[in-house]
Amino acid sequence: MIVVMRPKAPLQSINEVVGRIEKQGFRANISGGDQRTVIGVIGTSFYAEFADMLAAIPNVEAVIPVTRKYKLASREFNPVDTVIRVGDVTFGGSEVVVMAGPCSVENERQIIETAYAVRASGAKVLRGGAFKPRTSPYMFRGLAEEGLKLLAKAREETGLPVITEVMTTADVPLVAHYSDILQIGARNMQNYQLLEECGRSGRPVLLKRGLSATIEEWLLSAEYILNQGNWQVMLCERGIRSYDPMTRNCFDLTAVPLVKRLSHLPIIADPSHATGKWYLVEPMAMASVAAGADGLIIEVHPNPDHALSDGPQSLTFDNFAKMMAHLPHIAEAVGRRIGLHAYA
């Protein structure tokens, strides 16, 4: 349930509500707006008398039950957009943040060269895979810790924060040590132990939508991370499986404005995995910004024809630069702006 305080309620009343909540063994999450404070009550079950007790506290305007299965992720629970800060980068504000880099870290020259190139075009976060889930066990599956070290080296040289995928609970401390944002891939969206471990890591988490997941299932997966006390969660639409083989996935662009209506969490679009074709990435990136995405995650490679993974959907440096030159016009049209790196 949520407790809505009256406009400009004094701190004493807010503290009294929080104290009552915690005395009953529940947790309180305070969300402050310009005029009102909303307090979320986190727990498994509530009795009717408890809601009446809270409603009787001075300066409480309303006590409202949260009807959705996903509680913490819902906009009912937190009507204010969540803003996540990673160094100087802000997700969920007026800026649309672009994250870019190769699908897989292959060697030092490749990742360093790519990091400088995407930074020069305005990307604010470097992406790259050190652990890669592959359909076939015989495909390139990443450099593991060596790949993480190379990502950290690229961050040191360019100043770009790093996002990379974590695949197992045992790897969470290792990946968290080297990266700034933990990515949970589509295949692990319902790996609940991994979700909880990432929640406990304290790192921001980007949660990709599963291959065939409904939006409710996706938000319930986010709930596992949030329930560990980690509010730094971003959702990523990367396409879902369909019957049409013309594209890698079916890019559910409607998920972007729909999730923003249902949830306070930032939403990121991944047009690279969604389409699987490099020439579809730019138009779908622009459509994502127009639809309200808070960020983009784009695959970029110095030589896509020789990439060890996902070459057909990777942009060259030149194509990425062209896309980044076009995106600000779309952002401006919808009242947003593309957050470009200071070195761009």
C-alpha cells in the first residue's frame, strides 16, 4: 500500500508514519515530490486496521492499496519517475542516454578503439560482453575476467562508465568489481536467484525483457531486484520472439510508452538485438526516442564483418556517428535531449 501525505506535510508527521510502519515489521520507502510526499509500505500482507491506523495520523491524505502484482515497480507505488545516476550520467531525467560498444570484447585494441570512437560520437556509457550466453556451446563465449579487465582499462582511458552482462550468481561480485552497471540478459530474466544477487550487489541493474516474456512477467522480475532494496533498476526492451524470420526479433515498441505508464523505472531500448540488421538500427533507435525511451543501447564494432558475435546487427563507427547526428532532432521534437559525452 502507499500513504499519500497532504501537501507540504511537516517532517514530524512523515516520521510518525514511517515509525508506525517499521514498528509493524514493514519497510517504508519515501518518495518526495515538489508538493507531496508518498510513502510506500513494503511487506507481504496487511490487515485492514493497519490502513485505518495510518489514515488517522495527522497530515495523511489517503492510504491506497497497490492492486498490481508488481508492487515496488508500479507507478501506483511510486508516482515519481526514478532517476539513476552513474557517475556523471543520469538515466530517467530529461536526457536520453546512449550506451554503445561491441557485443563481445575480443581484444584490447578492439575495445579501446571502439570506446574512443563511440565517445567521440557522443555515447556516455561503454557496453561490451565479457561473458556471452550463446545458443551453441561451440560459439565464442567471451573472454571472462580478461574481458572485464579490458573494459576497465577502456573506462580508465576514456572516462566512460561500463555496462556488461552477468550470467551467474557466483560471478556477480567479480562483474560488479569491474563494471558500473550490471546487465541481466534476456535468457536470465527469470533467473530469480541471479536477480536477487544483483539486487544485493548495490550496483545499478539493466534488466532485459525475456525472449517470450509478457510485460507483467518482466516487471515482476524487476520486483525481485527492487525487493532487495536496490532501486537502481532499468528495464530494456530488446524484442521478443515471433514467427517471422525477416528480423531477429519482433521489436515491441509499444512496450516503451506502456511501461512508462505502468512503472516509474527508466526504460532503455535495444534496437540492435531487436532487429538483428544494422540498417534497421538507426530508424528503430529514432522511433524509440520518439516513443519515450530514456536510453538506447547500441552495438558498434570497428569491423562488423569480422566480429566474433552479432556482426550483422553492429554499426560501423561511421554509421554510429551518422545516427548520433540525427537523434538530437528526434529528441528535441518530443521535448527531450540526447545526453552527449563532454568529449563529443
